[in-house]
Amino acid sequence: MDLLTLTISTVMFSAMTAAALVSLYITNKTNKAMCDWAIAGVLFFSCNLSILISTFFTLPWLLSPVLSNVMYIAAHGFIFSGIVRHTRNENAYLTIAIICAMVFLIQFAPHVSESVTFRLLTILPMMMALNGLSLFHLWRFRNSSLGKGYWAAGCALSLFIVYTLVHMGMVLSYPEKLEYLGDDIVQTTNLLATTLYDAGITLGVIFIHAWHRETTLRNLSRTDALSGWYNRHALNEFATREFACCQRDKTTFAFVTFDIDYFKKVNDTYGHLIGDHALKHIASVAKNATREYDYHFRHGGEEFVLMFSGLQINDIEVVAERVRRAIHAAPFVTPTDTIPLSISLGIAAMEPDDLNWHVVLERADNAMYRAKKGGRNKAERFNQQKLALVKA
């Protein structure tokens, strides 16, 4: 395949990948990472198009290679920015601006403007650094809920970093040959590498997009819309898994259940809309009083469940008391009134002969009812003796 045919093929392929990335962004505009990747696709297409145009027309030096190189680096920068947005919800626009400005200014330096070798030795390290940072971020978050979608992009980044290293080695080892055969060698290798990179990144973005949508839908199916806590469906899924793990590892598995004292009175006095806001308030305060990695469930109505694994029962009692105090100290404020709120809590841990998690939850409920009978606004830990008192 001659260079012109390869260039035309590369332009057509980059146009398709750019269109695919832009389409993904249009259908998912709330995903800011998709915007960065769409911009990268358009920039790759623009770079390849400028190479094609330069084979027929002599472009001003400022357009090709100066601005073409800047766009090429910017495209890699937006790939990096999209990955940062996706993994950390931040952008890398300042990094892109600094690197692009450096690439633009360096090309006006003596020798660089006249030499393919010097231009490559300024651009390739920056390009490798950007792709290395992108790969590092994907590696760091490989075990996250979205990590399964990262493998294709990770492979493309890894292969392109290897290509960049080989390319730099060729530049350093055979600079005179590169200068002599500059255009053909540089353009052919760059076109092939860019095409493969573009394909890998686009495939990676499609996988990430698909996995993100699947994860989002799965999370929605697990989440209670009012409180933002997990729902009963999620309780069944996570409790089954954690109970089995704790039984196997012989570690503590426990529930803390609680509901709001006299909540019916709140609904009857202020209406169900205020009652719903009070539930949100309780959920927010309680979650802030627990650890980020504890499990939080809304079991139904005004009843909530906390699930713990690997934490000693005495420490769980401390957490339960902290939740109770936090809610008692944070009345719900409406535009017209301040509503004092309190909760009653029940605590129960897995016993060696328990067959499933349901019996642990039932014991926690029994302890909670005992707390209600004992005056409310308190936490009770389950044991057989107290259960007998509750039944009495």
C-alpha cells in the first residue's frame, strides 16, 4: 500500500471513529468524560486530514507541521483528561494547555523548526508522558465498579507507549537516515500507529460507555429513590454475599436496625411531603455518622438497616449510639417549624449455628422493638433473655 492510499484510509477511519465518539457524547451529554474523548476524536481526524491535504498542497509552515503537532498532542491530552474525568471527576485542561503551549513554542526554536529529528524528540516524550499518565489512572482504578471496561483502552495505551519508545530509539539511533527519508518513514509509521491507537481507544471508550450504563442501571435497581440508600433488593444481594464470607472467615456479621420514633405523628401533623423530607434528613444524618464503606439500606417505610462485617460487636454498639445521638441532636427544620426526631435501634450479630442472614435481621428487629417498649430513643443489643422480656 502506497503512502497516499494509507493516508486516505487513515483519514476515512479517523472520520468514522470521530463520528462514533461524537455520537456517544450526543447520546450521553451528562458524561463529561465522553465530551473530552469526542474532542480527541475530532482532533485526530483533523491531524490526519491536514496530512492528506499537505500531500496535494503546500501548506504554510505554521499550519503543518506546527499546528498539526499541537493538535496531535492535544488529542492525546484530551484522552488523558477524559480518563481523569471518568476516574476522579476532574479535568486536565490546565495540563493540556501547558503542554500544547510548550509544543507550539518549542517548534520556533533554532534547529527544531528545520529538523524532523528535533521535532520528534520534543513531541514524542510529551506524548509518551500523557499516555503513561492515562494508563496509570486506568491501572489505579482497575478494581473499581467500572474497571472491567478499561482493558481495551489500557491495551491501546500500552501498545502505543511501546511504539513511542521504539520510535524514539530509531530517532536517536539513525537520525541521519531519518532526515534523509524523513517524510515517508515518519508519516507511514505515524499513520499506522495512529490508526491502531485510534481503533483501540475508540473500542475502549465504547466498552467504558457500555459498562458505565450497565453499572448505572444496576445501581438504580438497587437504590431507594427517596433516601438514596440501598433498597430491599440490594439488601438480599449484599447480605447473602457478606453472610457467606463471614461464615467462611469466622468474622463478625451484624445488623443494626432502626426506625423513627412517632413518625406517624409527623406524617399526620405535617403531611406526607414533610414526612418524606424528614426521612431524607434522617438518612443523611445517619450516613454521615457511619463509615463510608458500611452498608446502608432502607428496609421500608421509616425502617432502616445498617450492615457490618468484620467489625467487633462492641464497636458496632458504639456506631449505633453515635447514630442515635447524631439524629437526636439534629432536629428537622421546616420553613414553619422545627421537628425534634429520635430513633430506636436494635443490634444483633451472627451466631455460629445461624443458617442465613434473615435470622440475624429478625433478632435485630426484636431488639429494636424492645428499645421501643423501653422508652424509645435508645439502642438495644439482642440476647435470648431480652427476647423473652419482649415476648412477655
